[in-house]
Amino acid sequence: MDQHIDIDWTSCKAHGLCAELLPDHITLDEWGYPQLDGTPVPARTVKRARRAAADCPALALKLRPS
């Protein structure tokens, strides 16, 4: 089952850690807020995506099944 990344925009504080942990899926805009590529997270990357969600200082990153 594919997983997708979601961001809770009301919680996000633009720390940028998610882009450091998942550079293949997340880049930062000019203000430091994440921009998602919209593609499913491949199975080989799910563990890193879970870590990114758990390590987000604002807990704004979530993984959801497609």
C-alpha cells in the first residue's frame, strides 16, 4: 500500500527538518516552508518518512495511506 506525506499547515513552523530527512520528496520554499512533490513514498523510503514525521519539532508531518 502506498503512503503519502501530509502537512498540517496550522502546525508547521518552517523548521526545515523534513526537507533534510526526505530531500527526494520535500523541498523548502523561500520562507522555509515545505513543498511536497506529491508522489507516493516508496516502500524503501517509508522508514525514513516515519522518522521525519516523528522528528518534526511541530509534529506537522504525517504519513497517510493512499
